[in-house]
Amino acid sequence: MNHATTSRSAMKTAAGESDPPQRTIVLAVTGASGSMLAVEMLRALEADARVGLIHLVVSPSALRVLAEETGAGGRHALIEQLLGARSTRISLLAHEDIGASIASGSYPVDAMVVLPCSMGTLAAICHGMANNLIERAADVCLKERRRLVLCVRETPLSLIHLHNMLAATQAGATVFPVVPSFYNHPQSIEEVARNYVHRVLQHIGLPQPGAFTWGAETQNTDRPTDKEQEQN
Ligand SMILES: Cc1cc2nc3c(=O)[nH]c(=O)nc-3n(C[C@H](O)[C@H](O)[C@H](O)COP(=O)(O)O)c2cc1C
């Protein structure tokens, strides 16, 4: 089945109105821990009918970490390795190709997510290094005032890391640390990963069906309120 064709036709409204333009998203994967989050993000973007094109850039260090954490074996057929299937709308761009489309501000991109984002890439982005395609595409997002989400992962954090996060935020990026939430009572590591990815997607204007929302259907009404607790 051609997934892309099915998704696009599903977007037609009953009234025959024209579809909203499909989004172009850049997903950059760098050499921090958290490969399963990148895979989960790729899956979600691939399945999202609002997304027309996903430009995927994977750093050499990310390939090393992917091998450690997922068993993926190098760049060859990487999308198939990660998703278990081919994709018609994910385009894998070379990390060193600073002449790729996303390296220019003239090429329209709706949002860029760096997931996971290493401290090295964070440092390079907030200092405008633009030495490879990930750094350059992020630089373009900042100069064009486009959404750039840096899903940083390191622990503990040095003063340098903290300064760099501040600089990235001041330049217009969103620092979205890889920090799990527990108030939704996740039952598995996959659920933790999915919930984190849902939060990032919501942040770039792609809220996901089934995403946990505090105060929606899962609010526990048996739990005592603050006032009741004070009275006890
Ligand atoms: C298994 C493994 C896990 C790593 N985890 C992290 C991490 O969580 N955060 C980080 O900043 N660097 C981490 N690193 C180090 C980065 O991969 C390294 O600094 C690299 O130069 C980053 O390059 P890149 O930003 O171009 O991908 C890890 C390396 C390995 C091999």
C-alpha cells in the first residue's frame, strides 16, 4: 500500500475544500543518547498526513549511537533499518552536504527538530558555526525566524552547557530537554518515548491523536483536592 497516497487522499474534506499546505519538517539526529526517540519521531512524522516531506540528517556520531542503542548498521538503507519499511516522503540528506536544499533560507521549511541534540551540536548551533548540514540548517532556521527545537540530552550539565542553552534560547530556539514525564503513569519505556515525542510535535503545531493531555479524560476525580488535603 502506498502510505503517502493514502494519507494525502484522506486529507480531502467532505466539502471538497482544498487541503492546507503540507508541512516540510527537518529532523536532525546527533550523537547524544536517545536513538529510540528519534525513531519514534520519524515514525510519527511519517504517519502524519499533515506532513508532506521530512528531511532527515544524521551525524556520523549519531550513527555510532544508533548502532549502540538500536543495532542499526550504518547509513545504507537507514530509513528501512529504522522504520522497517521504505518511505516516499523521508529524504535522507548527507551530513556534509552544505549545498542541500535546507542549507538555504530560500527553501521553505516549517520547523526543524534536533532529536537527540548533543552538547557538541548545541554549542555549534548557538555559536553559528554552520560547519555541516545540521548546523547550517539550524542556523538558517534562526536567521529566518523559523521554529527550531533542540532536544538536548546530557547529565549532569556543565556551566558551558547551561550558557549554550541560554544562548540558543536567546537566539530563538526552543530548548526541549529529553526529560520524561511521570504524571501520565507510563507503563513502558516506549510510552515514555512516545509521550515525549508527542510533546515536541505539539510544540511545532502537530498535535497527535491519543496524546496525553493533563485534565482531559485521565483526571483522577477520586484524588483529594488541595483543600480536602488541608482539612484532613
Ligand atoms: C553511546 C554514546 C552516547 C553518547 N551520549 C551523549 C549524550 O547523551 N549527550 C552528548 O552531548 N553527547 C553524547 N555522546 C558524545 C557525542 O556523540 C559526541 O560529543 C559527538 O562528537 C557529537 O557529535 P554530533 O553532535 O556531531 O553528533 C555520546 C557518545 C556515545 C558513543
